[in-house]
Amino acid sequence: MLDRLDIYDALYLLSAGDGRDDALFGDCQPLAREAFSRSLIGEEFPTIWFEVPLSGAPRFDLHVAFSRTALAPGTEFAPGAGGGYDGLFRWYAEEESGGVGLAFAYDVSEGRIDAPAVHVNVNNAPLSSMGRFFELAAGGDAAERYRAFEARLPQGWRVWYAGFHPGRQSTPVRVDCFVDGHLQAAYADAPSLLEVHLRDCGFMAASDALSDLAGLVTCSPFVLELQFDVLPDGSVGPTIGVSAGFSSAPRSKLKSLFADGGAAAGLMEQIERRGLADARWRLIPEASFAKLIENGDGPLALYCTPTFVKLRVRAGEPLDAKAYLQAGSRTLEAR
């Protein structure tokens, strides 16, 4: 019978096998595995994301997400786990309003796993007590900063997740938003409208590079996602994430999107031409899989699939692109 560390190991080995560890993931696995072991709560296997930069030294960061159903009242972390967020998780388990789940984010590639970020996923399920989330996660005035930022969001944006990054003292509050399809199409037709909406929510670091990269996403068939840092003085930081999300594509089709002639391959080729990724993005289809293995309670379905690619611009200048690979497992009924 496989335990959750065994399943994590299997997911990593299937994604990073055949030399992809050296070419794509680097030597981060031992620390990432330790981070995963510190995240475990209850009995459910979490959803994980491998956050993989597509240029520079091979490396990755790790996200570990638990659904609301996994966080029943009374569910506890293993001794020594939880990153000090026990009170937050206990409160969330009792909270009756929305929210899809809680997640940890570890800066594994920086060698830091002792102070993970914590995110609440509120996509399509608003949490009435976001202030309480930030009070428990961060303290101070983080809740007020979040509420002020949320009040400025343009109509047609919705918060996917919000979180606190204790390891990033200058930019600890993170807010990530999806843009609806009609508004994304409007941005593709009139790029200046996106710049207006960014100013409306407090982002003042518009640039030609940002317009160029945002245009790649708004004109693609993929979902536009925008990510911001809210600074201690309430202003919005100069770094923005612009992501192309593949969530609207069936999981069975995602791998083919990165094959020759696929829409994701076309997007990545443009990103590579701009020097923000190198040829390693072509390993993404090879790192993706769906596989059944035998386990004690019945067949175990394992999967890893690309979910989005993130572009970043800081103070007007583009940074490296990152791919996010979502991995998980599900026990099937024995036949």
C-alpha cells in the first residue's frame, strides 16, 4: 500500500525520468520532497504543482494544495508539519463560506522551505472572511491592503487566489486574478484598454515589453491570468505576472497542445524567440503523463499535466518564463 510520500516520489520520477531531472528540474528534489512531507494534513493526497523556470539553471519550486473537502474540522497536521499555520487551517475547516482550499508555496530553488507562502483559493467560491484569512496568515494590515486592492479590480476580473509570502518582506501580499473571455477579447482588440485597467487597480509600471507579452496571451486561445504584489504602503508593486492558462482545454488534449503545430507550442516558440525560454520547454509533453498503477485499495490513477505558462515583467523589463505542471492522484474503484 503506497503512502503519500510514495505517491509523491512516483509522480516526480514519472515527470523527471529519462534525464528530465537534469535538463528541466535540476537538483531540487530532495528539498522539495522534504517540503512536501511538511505539508501533509489529514488523509487526502494533495494537488501539487511543479513550478519550472524555462531558462537559466534547471530548478523548480513546489506548490502543495488541499481541497476544502480534505480540511474537515478536527483535521490536524503531522507533528512538526504545517509551517506554523495550524490556527489558520483550523479556522478554515470551520469556516462555512466559500473558498476552494488552501495551498503552500515553497521557494525550493532558493533553498528556502522553512517559511512557506500560504494561499487561499477562492475561485468561483468567494470567502466572506478574507480579512480573517490575512489576520491569521499574516497579521498587521495585510487584510486592509487586500481589501483596498480588491475594491479597485475592474469588472470582469475575478480573484483566483490571494496569499501571504513571509519570505518576501517587501512584497508579502500576492493576489492572482483571472480575466473573463469577453474582456480578454477586448484587450486583444484594444491593448490600451488593458493599460487603463492596470492603472485603475494601481499598477503603474506599464511598458512596451508588458504590452508585447500581454498581447501574446490575449490573442491566444488560452485564459488570461494576472498576478500582483500589494506593497506595505498599499501600492501595487512593479512586478506583474501575465499567464496563459490551459484549464479550458480537456486534459486529454493538453499534451498535444505542446506538440508541433499545437497552440501552446506556437505560443512557446514566440516566447523562446524573445529569449525568455530556451529549448527545454519542448520537454513539457514528455514530463506529462496519465498512468494507472496497482495499489491496495484499487488502481491508482496518477497524472501530470501542464496548466499554465507565466510571463513576468519587473519595472518594465521581461523576466524568464515559467511552466506550471499540475500533478496528483486518484484511487479508482477496484473491478
